[in-house]
Amino acid sequence: MTDRNKVIQMFSGGLDSIISAQIMRNEGFEVIAIHFYTGFNGNMARDIAGKPGEKWTPGQSVVDAARKLDITLMPIDVSVEYHDIILNPRYGYGSAANPCIDCRIFLLIKAREVMEAEGAILVFTGEVLGQRPMSQHRNSLRQVEKRSGLKGRLLRPLSAKLLDPTIPEKEGLVNRDHLYDIQGRSRKPQQELADTFGIDWYPSSGGGCLLTYKQFSKKFDDLLAHSDRDKISLNLLCSLKTGRHIRLESGVKIIVGRCEVENDYLMTLLSPYYWYFEARDFEGPTVFATDEPAEEDFAKIAAITARYGKGRDEESVAVIAKKGDEERVFEVTPSKPEETEKLLIC
Ligand code: SF4
């Protein structure tokens, strides 16, 4: 049964989604705000603190925003399914590793399913016409609307007056005169609108999507160039979020944890499947080989492990390599910085 008063929002917790929610609240709608977790959005530190498979919860700023707006927050973790969207996007990537069109279609399909289950009349987003080059020009807005099965049921309150009217607008359930005609990359109109709503607590910028970062993209491109795409696991993809990535001349990739949090995160992701290296007598990183090392690679990886630890100035450092029940010890001279710098992916 349809509830004419209920609407579904794709809610990021950023300025655009906050004022879009306020617009719909001002029109008297009950808003259910879906906050998706793709595994690659949100705050980096919080992301890497959560292990794959562990229950994810939204950040405090998102929870607080929903409470202040008096909307119902519905967190949905799509990180496992999202793996395929990153690796096999039908519409390709933006300027980095961001498959924005496929991502929008995928998330909007999920939102449509919620709309149907809740009997709501539409899905709305904080999208602004022309704000993002790949996913928010007129054709891509139309395309994702159609491909998500939301034709006529997808409202963008901030740019609605510049777009075709939705079915609820035509039926008079949403007053088009109370919607907006914002377009372009400037945030000023949204900030002014927030002022008129008395909202001064919005975040200065969103948590961001890691897939749009050039640094992430370098690691992603390297992984694709050296792997069979079908065999890239979710854990391997998640390992790109963190650490110092190095590719040896032999082609073997290693990841050096840069702090305890990264070491722990990588350990959870990778240790069941790959060799990892740690200095025996000195503090330092955990280093993971995400390809099977050849015999001559072991000593090289051990030397790099020693180079990033507290024993870097010693003549000889003992490094333990482990994988499952196997364990080996290597006595090595730490490698020189210039030897590893030239192998650095990012
Ligand atoms: S920036 Fe990231 S989360 Fe946003 S549409 Fe693109 S891929 Fe999806």
C-alpha cells in the first residue's frame, strides 16, 4: 500500500543532502534516509578501523544530522556486492577509480527496493545539475533514473525546476513551486539556503569517496595491470585503502603498514592468505606480499621490512616471514631508502 506522505532519501550527511532533507521535511513528508556504506566512502580512519565482514555503523556526524532533521536513518552496508561495481563497471571510470554512473545506478536500485517495501512515493537525492562532471550532467541524471527503474520517481529537490517533472509533482503530491533551480559547482546557493533554514551545523565537506582520490587510483591501476581482474578479492581491493605499496622488479607487490592501526587492519585482511614479514628484535611495520614471492624475493622483502623499522641503521636484522603454519627467518642488511623509493607505487 502506498503512503503518500512517505519519501526515501539517499543521504550522505553532507550539505546537499541535509538541505534536501530539510526541503522535504518543510513540505510535511516523512523522510526515511538511507545511508549506504560501499567500503570506500566515509572517513578513512573510521573505514580502516572496521574490518571486512564486521558490522558497520554510520559516523556520528551522519547520526547527528538525521536526528536534528528529525528523519529516520536507515544504514545499509553494500560493501560486499559493491566489489563487482568497482571491478566491472559497464560505464567505465571517472578521472580516478570512481565508477560513478554504475555506482549511482546500483545504489538507486537499492533505494528503489526500499521505496517499494516501504510503500513510499519517490526517492530523492541531494544531486545538483552540473556539480560533478561524470555523474551529474543532464544525460547521466536521466540515464541513472531510467536504468535504476525509478523513471518518474526520482526527485532532485535542489535542481528539480531544471529537470522534467516527476510523477508525484504531476499528481500534485509534491509542490514543484517549492523546489529549486540550483546548478553548477558553486556551493554558495546551498549555503545560502542552509542559512534561510537556520542550519549552521552542516559539515565543511563530505567524508569523500576514496575511489576519487588520485593516490588510490594509482594503486588500483597497478593492481589491475598485474592481476587477473576476475581473481581480485574484496580483501585485496580493501588493502588498497591503506599502507605503502611497493612493486618489486620481479612483479611481486608488497604492502608496508605505516602505523599500528594499518598493521592490524592489513593483518586481518591479508594474513590468512599471504606471506607477511616482521623484524624479530625491533619495532616496525608488518609487510605483506600479496603475490607469491619467488625464493630470491624473500630476502629482498625482509630487507625492505628492516629498512622501515627501528633497526634500519643496524648491520644485520632478523626478519621473520610467516604464512599459515610456515615460518622462516632471514638475517638481512636493511635496504637503502633510494632502493625502495624507486619501486614505490604510492
Ligand atoms: S564519487 Fe564514489 S560514491 Fe559518489 S557516485 Fe562516484 S563512485 Fe559512487
